[in-house]
Amino acid sequence: MDSSPETAKGTWFTDHLGGLREEQCKFTSKATGDYNCVGFVVGDYLWWQPTGRRGHHWPESLRLPRLRRNGIPPAKAYVTALKTVGFEVCPIQNAEPEEGFEKAAVYQGVDGTFTHVAMICGKEVWKSKLGNYEDIEHPPPPQRVFGSFGTVYKYLRREIRDGGKPIPEEYRI
């Protein structure tokens, strides 16, 4: 039986998002494992993970990356995957908004594995999907470290377009 909580609120939030306070954040969806942070940033609401397992999405044009010892792909594999949907590595690596672009921050753990991607919506507002839990709007993480998500690996950008599909009705609050 899965003993994980049904929400990121409370203990999970405190344990995993060091530097942010829950009261600074706005929870913007119901908890769901149907999509992850990558599907959220891309705007297609799929679970992006290169496992080849049913229910997981990975661009058909890309081979499945070699996994690290812990079974997690490197952050650079996700940068490559995000390039298939119009993202590019920012010429200047910072979180500053750029006119005409949406920006994202790809995070990695100390071993170089992918941990998270967050959407940068302005100087004071970022958005994240917290694994199997909710989507949140939050202030920029303090410095470059985002709790258990680690540090920024790369900042990406893509030209602003329609923004993908709106969040499906069943996940809205």
C-alpha cells in the first residue's frame, strides 16, 4: 500500500521545498500523477519520463537516455527532450524574464540527475508541478538551490505561443 500523502501541503512541503514557505505559495490544481513537472511546463499534461513504460511520454525522435545508477536520467536528457518542443538553452544563463519568451529552469541533483523543471513567469512568480501532487505558483526559489530539487542545471526559453492546452478540467480547483 502506498503511504505517500495525497497533498504536498504540510510535512511534504516542508521536507522538500526548503527555502519556500507554504503560505507564500498558491496551490493551483488538484493532486494528480497523470502528468509531471515536464508535462506541466510543456503544456501537454503528460508524464514525461524516458522509461518506455506505458503512460510515460518521451519524444519519439529521441532514444531513451542511459540512466544513472539510481535509475534516473541525467538533466541533460531533459534539456534535449525540451528542445523537441521549441525550448532552447538561454544564451545568458539567468532567471530574468525575456520579452517574447517563456522561460524554464531545469534542476539537477548533486549526481547530475534530473530532479525538476519550473516555469519562470516573471521576476516574482514561478510555477511548478510537484511530482504526483499539486501545481503551485511560488516565488523564485532562494538563490539557485530549490529544496530537495537541487540546483539549476540550465535555463531554457522558447518563443511565446498559445501556451499549450489549458489545464484539464478534472485537475482544476
